[in-house]
Amino acid sequence: MRDEKLINQLLEAWEETYKKGQLTLWILLALKDGDKYSDEIIQFISETSLHTMTCEEQSLYRILRKFEHLGIVSTYSGKGNKGPDRKYIKLTALGITLLQKFIDRNIKLFSQPSITKLYE
């Protein structure tokens, strides 16, 4: 029982750190799926991750400002459903290339037979 409690505590701490590092990937994946405004990005992350990932609005805006400064995303105004114009975010060519290279270097690695046998 004591070991189980310790394992759960260690897993929660590890997952919290792991999730913070994943947020960039999830944001870029949301935008690869198409241009979105902030609430749509947050919803995409939650639903696509099967509600294992969340993104606070303040964190999202901070990251998006950094991405825009680096040229990874750009923004434009577009019509909202029934209200004022919304600020949409889209991946730039640089952002698309960055995401693809990250996936090639880090995500596809986990589909290599030498790795999959370790976690199966």
C-alpha cells in the first residue's frame, strides 16, 4: 500500500513535468489541423488528448506571443459565429517545418520496433 502511494505520487510529479513539455507539441498539432482561435485550440487539446492535457488561456497566450515573435505562427482577424471578429492563429511555413522535424526526430522514434518492444 505504501509503495502504491509513492508510485502514484511519483507518477503525478513526472506527468506534470511531462505535460508542460508537451504543450508546445499539442498547440502546433491543433494549428496543423487548421487555423483556430484560442478557445478552439484549448478545446482541441482537451478533446484530442482524451482530456489528459489541459491548457490555461493565460499560458496559451504567452506561448502564442512567443511563437509569433519567432515566426512560427501568424494571426489575422476573422468573423466570429455571432459576435465580434476573432483573432485566428495559423502556422507559418516555418511552424509547419518545425513541427514536422520535431515529429520526425522525437515522435516517430516511438514507432521503431526496437522501442515498441520495450513498452509492449
